[in-house]
Amino acid sequence: MTDRQRAGTALGTLAAIMVITAGWWALALWPAGDAAPAWLTLTREVCFGTSETGLPNAGGWLTLMGQPLSMLLVLFAVWGKDVRAGLRMASEHVTGQLVLGASAALLVAGVVGVTVRVRVADAQPFASSPTERVASQLTRINDEAKPLSLIDQSGQTVTLEQFRGRPVIVTFAYAHCETVCPLIVNEVLTARDALPAQNPVVLIVTLDPWRDTPSRLSSIATQWGLTGDAHVLSGETEVVERALNAWRVPRVKNEKTGELSHPTLVYVVGVDGRIAYAVGGTAAVVRAAVEAL
């Protein structure tokens, strides 16, 4: 590759980073109002968090600033000389000068737009939370919750009935799963931690009673970081299988490997002991479902 080709490639990479950054910031900050579609609200909640003003939370701002900065640092560390050569090469032609000028103008406009967006958001009362808008998209099912009586990580028998009067988040996972299950558990715990007023109980029923025996539940609870009223449940294989069937949990077991294919299913049980919602396993949706009880 010639010096000119390397300079062109480096400049193209710089342009791609700027376009990606602009799209990333627009996704997080473009005013959408109360009519924002559910997918946008969920995406913003998952990727950037949401503060009371509707803007990203502290972690979201770090993501918005940190990702483009890290990409630029890597680019200039690897291709710094080529980037500078590409900029010089572009500035030698009228077309290049126009492109660079327009890019600079768009950058300034973007900074001004972000500043105005933040000031307007800080000056206005926050009418409704994103989770309220997500909740409006949910369908309440109000099904009877089937009995649940299994052993938890403390060796105690846990029943659904004992938590009557409190919201209960019920989901399904197993310890040997290294893909979907840790994500489900993390999302459910994140939702639980964001709901101190509701103080929901978390029940995680194993999908793999053959290996997740009651004697192993303590180490599994530690592995998943379960604290407070968060319980991982197992028991005799036949009892767990009957419970999974009663709660209509789809699963397919690979008899050779023991691995299971299953959806990210979460039930939200209301204070009356009935299943109010069956949702996917994202923290934003679980949180919205509990708040909508």
C-alpha cells in the first residue's frame, strides 16, 4: 500500500468514526417526546440509562464520550502520521477544503445542539419516566400463578405463597449456561436494584435440576451475585420439571451435552399472587412491568 493509499484509508476511518459518533449521540439525545416508540425508549434505557431529566445517566455520558475518544486514540496511535497526511492531502484541493469545512461546521452545530438539548431538559420538569412509557406497551395477562415450592441456596423451602403482598420476579436459568443465563440474571437483578420502593423478590428456578442440585445452589448464588431476597431454586428432578411445565417454560435439552435451549422468559407476579406480565429479560422491561403493577 502506498503512502497516499494509507493516508486515504486513515482519513476514511476518521470519517467513519465521526459518522458513528454522530449517530450514537443522535440516538441518545435526539428529542423524541412522549410519542417516542417503545424500541427507542428501551434502547436508550439499556445503552445509556436514563436520569430524571430524560437525558443519559452518568454511565451513559461516560459511554457517549468514552467510546469515540477511545476509537480516536487507537486510530491516532496506529495511524496518526497517516491521518495527518490525509488531512493535508484533502486541504490541498477545493473539494477537500469544502468537505473539511462542512465537517467542522457540523461538529460545531452538534456541540451547540447538545448544549441546547441539555439546557432545555434541565429547565423542564420531567413529565413521565421512560419505564412508564414502556409499561404502556405491555399487555397485562392476569393469569393464575401455579404453585411453586422448591429449595433455595440456604437449604430452605421457598414457596410463592410466602411472598404474597410483594411483587415477585420469576425467571429461569442454569449454572452451566455461559451465554443467555448470566445476562438474564444480571438484567433481573439490575431491575430489582432499581425498584427499592416496590422491593420485589427474585426467584430463579433452575432449568437443569440434574446438575443444579440443592447442594450446589449456594455456590451458584455466589456465582450469580444473589443478595437479599434473591433465591435460586432447585429440588428433586421430577419436582422441578413439573414446576417448569406448570409455568409453561419452553426448553429443549441436548442429551449429549446437557445444554438447554430456552427463551429469556420473565414472569412478574403481582401482590395478589397472580401473574401480571410475561416479558423478555431486559432490565428496562422488567422494571416497567413491576412499576405498572
